[in-house]
Amino acid sequence: MDKILKIVFFIALFFSVPEISYANWAEEEKDSKELKGSLVNDETAEVEISVKGGIVKILNAKGHMLEVYSITGIRVKLARIENMSQTFDLNLTKGCYIIKVGRTTRKLNVL
């Protein structure tokens, strides 16, 4: 019964979170350079998650944990984010995954 509830929960979560798109990192780098020149409160900055290939790039999440779950609810990756901008090579097999950093959650499709 507990296993069924977990599966139902993650399926509901899967359909309720926005999907990650392959971001143009050149634009992100330009935007982040502009932010460095202005005053930004790190605690209130929104966490940004982007994916290109098997690489996940996370912005504004220093001190948080990166959690990656399979669609069945199994945690496949756990890592501490040490910098304001950090990348991780996930090396995931084909499937659907849920990425969680702090309060930000995204769906990832690996094709």
C-alpha cells in the first residue's frame, strides 16, 4: 500500500511541475554577468535550473541540496550545491526524473 501511494504521489508531482527546456546558456551567462554588477539578495533570488544534454546547471542555490528522483520515487542523486552557479553531470538512463533544489522542482525527460 505504501509503495502504491508513493507511485501515485510522484505521478501527480510529475504532471504538476513545469518541464525543463534546453536553455541557451550563452544568454544565461550574459544575464548572470549583469546581475553581478547590481545588488542581489542571495536569499531571495529565485533558483534557476536548466539542462543541456546530461548536464544540469543550477543558479542562485548556494547551500541547498540537489535531489534527483526517478518517476518511481527512488532518489538517484543527492549533492550539495557549493556555489551560486554550479553544474552537475547526472549520467542518467532514459526516463523521466524529478529534480528538486530547495523549494524549486522541475521535471526532466531523458531521451
